[in-house]
Amino acid sequence: MIRIATFDPYEEKQLKRLCEILYTAFAVGTEHSSNVRLPEGFAEPYEAARLLEEAPRVHAYADDKVLFLTSKKLKDRALPSGSAPTNGLSKYAGEKAIITTSVVKDLEQGMKTVARHALHQLGHTWELHHCLDPRCAMYPTWTPSFPQGEPIFCPFCRDRSDQKIRLAKS
């Protein structure tokens, strides 16, 4: 099950659409689980790694994945070559991911881009690596073409995610 937890208010219609896209991609139940409070001491832009670590617990079972959603900007990541925008973050093989919807001006029109980022981060939680197919949501997010792609997996990544989901704990 994928549980979406929101730090900010979203229209129920938009959350339902995101759930439908995630259900189609992963073939597992997806629901907006709860609105959660931002932990104390956070100012925009949010430090994604710290926010994932300190985020409130969301009721979930052992093999559930939790996707936190915020409309606020996430802090750029420092890299040896400079800084890179952070549109989402997850721990590889972890249970939680976060994405920001600040990358689009209008969530309704930008749903495809937001959903693609969600698939990418949730894919990492199911141990998917980056993919060389630019049509796949596991294609690196920092590439200029990433936002224009569809929220889908290539056949290889789809098979790999299906395999990981079937081997889940419950």
C-alpha cells in the first residue's frame, strides 16, 4: 500500500488523481492517508533528508510506503560540482519518500510532472536504480527532459518493481 501524507492543504480531487496514477504504475492500493503537522524548527526551503527523518509517524504496515507531499520548496543539495535542485528525496530501500509540488505553478496542469517525481522516489524505496530509458520515470530527475516525460515505467523497471512488491513482507 502507498500512503500519501500531506504537510499542506491540497484539493481532494488532485490527491485522488495522484493516487490513481500511482495505483496504475505500481498496481498496489494507494490512498491519501492523512494530513500531518510539520515538525518544529523547519523553515522554507525545507531540508528534505531531515524532514524525512523527523516527519511524524503515519499509520502503516511493514511493507507500506509513505509518500510525503509538500507545496513548499525543498533545499538544494550540495554536490561536489555545485548545488542541485531537490524536487524529491527517498532513502533507497526505505519506507518513506518526499516530493514537492512547488516545481509546478498549477498542480492540475502539472500533475504529470509531480506524478513522475512521485514514481521516481517511490521506485527508489522499492530498490529501483536510475534507468537509461528517457521515457521511464526512473530516468535521472536532474535531466532537462525529465519533467516532460509521462509518469510510467519502462518494461524492465515495471517488472523489477512488480517483483519487489510481490516479495514484500505481508
